[in-house]
Amino acid sequence: MYRCGPDGRLYSQTPCADGKAIDTDDARPAGQQKTDRDVAARDAEMARQLAEERRQRDAAVRGQQPAGFKVAPLPEAASAPARKGKAPSAAGSASMSPLMRVSAPAGSGQ
């Protein structure tokens, strides 16, 4: 393993022009190395199992509506064709908020 680059932040498996060889030997005792490999293998297997369980749950609920939500049909007025003529103004519509005027900040020139 080689440490490369002007600031030594790049690592390479092959020698580089300005690189320095670094020692990558694991100084831990063999027993500790084995324990750590076993823990990593157990964690990887658990992650694989959890991913498989999630895929199975996702497949089981695909196409179902979310819990707690009921899908109601649209009201008849919403599904009726649009009427020809003048659209109601914002001020005259009971379903819309009234218009508001916001004054410009002092010194903005407006």
C-alpha cells in the first residue's frame, strides 16, 4: 500500500511517483482478528436477512392502500363537466381566502 499525493491523502496499491510505502500489517492478535471477522460475517448475514424480510413485506402490501386512509369517491360537483361562462372572482368565491395587500418595506422604492 502506498500513500500518494502532495498532502498524502491518496492511497494506492501500486507505487506512485511521490508515494511512500506504508505498513498495512494487522498488529492485533490472531484471536482478536478472528473474533472481528466473525462479528463482521454475522452482521452481514443479519443485514441480508433484514433486506430479504423487507422485500417480502413490500411485495405483500404492494397495491394496498395505506393504513388509516379511506378513499372516498369524488363529489358529484367535482366530477361534473365545467360550466361555460364567467369564472367566479377570487373575492366572490366562498372557497377561496380573501385577497391581501402587503405593503413594501420602507426604502424599497415601491
